Amino acid sequence: MQETMETTQAMVKHLAAVNKILEKYDYSESKLIPILQEVQAVYKYLSKDMISYVATSIGVPPSRVYGVATFYAHFSMQPKGKYIIKLCDGTACHVKKSHGILNALYEKLKLSGDKRTSDDQLFTIETVSCLGACGLAPVMVVNEEVYGQCTPDKAIEIVDRIIAEEKAAN
């Protein structure tokens, strides 16, 4: 019985943030996208359980929420790391060999096209069509920080610096 109580308390605590978001939008079906955006901002992705919980809370079928979440590229159904690395593969960046940067990051973080988040949940790599900074090509963004004229070596230095900062903080 004690174990059940602890599990329930953990679940209530885990859902506290989503409940605040739902309250903020008055549990309104018409506010589904901003609800999902904020839920993802807090939890880093939209789990199947979270989709079901949001759907039940606003009174729509889970399939509808799932359909919205999978339609828009902004939403992720997989957990993301603390640091989101966006690597541009638009024309200017591609011509300046952004794929070399991607390969170096994949090797460093032991990732691949199928596995985009590191085992320690520290990094997620995403390729994007354009970051709007073609004059700085190739461009890499880590969370909100832009790194222009990036090279494979520079990308690895940035990742190593972040890892060192994380270790120092713990």
C-alpha cells in the first residue's frame, strides 16, 4: 500500500506543471497547440502518457492530440537532451560541408541518424533546412547560441566545453 501511495504522489508531482498549463488555458480544446508547446517546453518532449492526459483533460480523443503532435515538426515524441544542437543543412551550409560537422558530432556523442539523443540525455542533434544565417555558413546553434563558420573541430570543442561545464556544476 505504501508503494502505491508513493507512486501516486510521484505521479501527481510529475503532472503539477501540466495541470498549471491546462489551467492557464482554461482546459480549452481551441488552445491545444499552445498547451502542447508549453508542455513540451517543460518536459522536453510529448510522451504518449502526456498526450493521453492532455486529451482527457480537455475532453478530446487522444488520437486528435496525437494527430496534432505528429503533424507539426516542432513537436517531439522522443526525449530530448538538455542541449539541443541544431545543425543547418541548407544550401549554403551544405556546400560548405556541414555534413562533416554532423559526422564529427555523431562520432563524438555516439549518435546516428536513428539515435539523436545521447545516452546521458545531455545532447540532442537535429538537422534543419535553414537557420537564416547563410553568411555565417556553416552554422550550428546550441540551444539559443549561434556558432558561425563552424568546423568539425570547433563543434567538438564546443561540446567538450559544455561537458566540462556540466561536470564542474555537479
